[in-house]
Amino acid sequence: TLIFYNSSWNRRYLDFLSKIGTGSIYDLAEVLRDLYCLRVKKRLAFPERYMLDAVLGLIVSEIALVRDQTEEAVRSEIEAIFRPGEVVPGRS
């Protein structure tokens, strides 16, 4: 589910932290998506920026390991997904 953009950063942070605590890659991906979307709407608080970097790092390392790719290649692919107008190979 998408976060509520009008909630305070510390409330969002606690919600994100509970999702990260599950250890589920799906919950991590949801936090990553929500933080990227929120970043478009407003400036992230420092803890949210730190969390975005941390979650991105976790997801990148997992995907790189599974795909036997470099972390740089995976990070570029993920970041391209969130850039407006970017065409990512293999996605319609």
C-alpha cells in the first residue's frame, strides 16, 4: 500500500521500519517504492534519505547475488525504473 504523504516523517519512518523488520524482499521493495514516490512529492527527512539508501543497498545486493551481476549494474537498472521517461530493457 502507498503511504500517506501528509503523515509526519517520524510516523512514516516507524511504518517503514516495521516493514523492513519483516525481512521480506516484497516489503523492502514496497518501502523503496514508497520512498522514491515520496521523494518526488516532497523533500525527504534525513532519516528517510538514509533509509532509502539502506533499502536500495539491500535490494541491490540481493538481486545482484541472484542474477550474478555487479551491484552497479543492478543499481543503475533500479534507479532507471524510477526516472520519469526512462526505458528499461525487458519492461513494457
